[in-house]
Amino acid sequence: MGNSEYFGIINVGDETTLYKLAVENGVLGDEKEFSASEFKKINEENSTINLLIGSKKFTEGWSSWRVSSMGLMNVGKSEGSQIIQLFGRGVRLKGYNFSLKRSEGLDDYQKPDNIKQVRKYLKPLETLQIFGVQANYMEQFKAFLEEEGLPSNDSTWISIKIPTKQKEVVKEQKLKLIRVVESEQYKKEIISLSLDLTIFSNNMVDVDWYPKIEVLEITKTNTVTNKNEAKISQNHLAFLDWNKVYLSIEKYKADKAFYNLSITKEILQEIIANNTWYHLFIPEQEMLFDSFGKVKFWEEIVTTLLKKYVEKFNLFYKNQYASEHIESTILNPEDDNFVLEYDVRLNTESDIKGLKEKVEQLEKEVLEPTFKKIQIATEIQAFDHILHLYKPLIYVGKGYENSFLASPVALDASEKQFLDDLLKYVKVNATELSDTEIHVLRNQSKKGLGFFTEGNNFYPDFIVWVLKGDKQYIKFVDPKGIRNSKGINDPKIQLHKVLKEKIQPQVADSNIELDSFIVSNTSFLEVQWKDQLEKSDFNKNNVYFQKENADVYVKEIVKI
């Protein structure tokens, strides 16, 4: 203010117009020449700048240790790389002695002598505060953190590391698996973008524009009823700046590292002219030709749709390429599927008594040869499943979301039930299985072994090995609900055919046989889309119901 040091910077595209507008509306101001950029001085220790205002100015190409709070206004309405980059500006921390770590993450040798005395003051200083106004993605981002087993706001959470121990069979390195051939590099293959509607046969692009605009017809819970679906017409496309659209898609391609994807302006126009591959939900009045000012808005919609098309297209061909370059390998102790340790987080404000003591007991006893199980709470337990390739496994039932979190994510009820049923079957049929080995491994989402299924990667929850003689039967098992599946031809259900027809021939000389199964925790009666299908029809497609098929489904899975 006046001749004082600057306390803030506002970044705008046209500062002259903004200045004139402010003066015309009674704001006192003055013009000054700058000898050097005030923005570049922000990171200096003696900088007086404490406030930064801009429109996505800080999403990329800028690094600062000083960011402590972010206020998002009409930014972060949808998921995207830019909003994640924006968050990244604030999680960077120089740390004690340039360790780049927060105080909780310091190793013992890195900690200052007075760490215990100052820790309660460091916690707020090390916490990034994010505030949002019309920033709907914040809620999605919070849910994403919780889904990944990370508390979205850990000020009341403590972390305890639980080690794991691999079984001896892992060290023997005799279990076989499949993988994409390492020498094959998809990015060296030039793929031309084309109008390929087969990619979207079971998985169309959905774009919901309602959260991005002001809608009058809403309920008290702020949810829109009867969303209007619209299509982009040739009339909308006629006004667009196609050079701008093309450059936006090229930039998106570079950001996503789709370097081998060849894109032309003409093919983008052809793709968007076909409106059968997407669902666009937007109020009807937003698509009316009543204002030329809407052209920029339509341009944004078209660009968003094309980005989603490009991403799906690339994923389809990347996974198709991978599925054609499969080889057998040996499961080794360094495989990404093995959990080296769990990060168990406990809410210190929880009313569950004894939770911390039980987890600390688990930490001490889990590696002991005598460890079998610790009941941490009514619906929380850590246990050694004798068929599983490492111990412990952690199960968390419903109702503990606000008190107990585990990363990697703990077993849910249907997954735990499958493991219990598998163990029961093996014990009851011990004589019949005397010449057979059975092992099971939890398949980690995103880190484990995934399969391409119509535009998405599918990571079955478990890998089961049945060893007899010199043959290994590898079964991929996924206990899941099928209420929302896309019929009996859902790609996840039909994975067993893909394994038999496309992947099995590539590993024919490896003495392994592949198969997959869905174990449905949705009962047969609850499947609304079954039409005229009988339980036997599901069974023929390797879908078994955890309740109705309880007596036979494990036998069918391990059958060779």
C-alpha cells in the first residue's frame, strides 16, 4: 500500500486494461517500472511477497518451498494433470538440513536434537492447507486419497509400520507367472489416431458438465435431477478455432508422453463429427445458438472430449500391444506384488480402546514363527494364511473407515471369505490333494499383474497357483460385486477367454495353464441384468456366487 514493500502479486493477461478498469471504479493506483521481476524474487529469504494470485500461473515450470496455503476459485472442478501439478506446488518441502522430508519422515540420524520439543509446532507448518470455492474436484481428490489408504487430513492420525515376511516357497523361485516382454517397447511403434469405434463398444466416454456451471434446477442436496444429454453438432463445430483445438491436443499428448501417437487436425474433426462414442451431460440452454460468447465454451467441451478419446485410444493400443508380447517368468522375492511393509494409520481421536496397543503388539510379534493371528478389533484382524505367500494379511470390516487405515488396502469381507473358503477346502480335501501344491498371492492394484479390458486395466484380486507334477495352473480370481457389470459379456467376466485364446498360445512351451474366475458377492437374485440367464449360464462363464455356489466354487477354481 502506498510506497510500502509489495506484499502480493496478481498475475493477469492484460494488466493495462485491469488497471484502467480499477481506476475508473475508484481504486487508487499508480504505474511503476520494475527493474527486475518481483515474481522471481519470491523464493528469496528476505522476500516480502506473501500472497500470489493468478489463473493457473503456478501449475508448471515453477518451484517454491514457501507454499503453505492454496485457495482455488473455479479451479479444480474436474480431474486433470494440471490440478495435480497445482497440488504439487504445495507439497514440496525443503526440510531440515535440506532433507526434502517432513519431520515425521526423517531418519534417526537426520533428526535435530530438539525434535521432540518442536514437533507439535512443525506439524502445522508442514501441512498444506487447500481451500476451494466452486472447486468440485477437491471432494473427489479427498476420496481418492482415502481409497488409496491415505488419510486426506492426517493431523489426527499416527502411523505404525508393520513388517511382512515371505514364505519359503518364494525364495525357492519355482512359481511361474506371465509378464510383458521387457525388450518390447510400445513407444517405438508409431500409432496413427483414427476413428475406431470398437474401442468404445462397451465403455463410452462420459463427460458431465453440470458441476462446471450454475444450474437453477437443483434439489436441496445440490444434485441435478434428470440430466440433459446433448451432442455436438456440425453447427457447433463450424465456429471453432481448429488450430487452437489441435494445439491443445498436441500439448496434452506431450504432457501424457504419448510420443508415438500421430495426430492430425483432420482426424480430430472426423472423430468429433461422430457423436456415437460419448455421453455429454449438459443443460440444454448451454447448447443453444443464442450467443456468440458460447463458442469458447463449446471449444472447451470439444477439447475435453477429444482428450478423453485420445487417452482411451492410446490405452487400448498400448494394452493390445502388451497382450501380444507375453512371456513366462519366475516369481521372485523382488516382485512388485510383495508388500515389504504395511503403513497402518490410526486416528488418535477414535473411541476404539486398545487399538494402538494391539497394532504395536502386531508389530512386535508378526515375524515370530509362532504368529497366527491378532484380533485388533471386532472387525479388524491380522493373520497368517498358510497358503498365502507372505504374512500377515490384514482384514478390515465396515465401520472402521474413520479410525483405521492400511496401505496397501486391507482385505474386504468377500476377499477374506474367499481365503477362508480356500483354506477350508484344502484342509477338508488334504488326502485328495496330497500330490498337489496350492499357493495364493494378493494381486496389488496398479502395481501387480493387470489385464487390458476394453479401455481399462483390470487387476484381479488374487493369483492362485495349483502345482501338480511339472505343470503349473495359474488362476486369476476376483471376488467382487457384479450388480453393475455390463452383462455376461463384461470384459472382466470374459477375461478367461482372452487368457485361453490370446495369451495361452504365447506361453505354450512353459508348462503353465491360465484361467480366470469371478467370485460374485452379489447374490444371483440381486443381479438385475441377468434376464433369462440361469446360475449355470454364469458358471459356464467362470462366474460363481459366493453364497449360492458356496459348496462348489473353490473346487471349480482349483480343479485341473
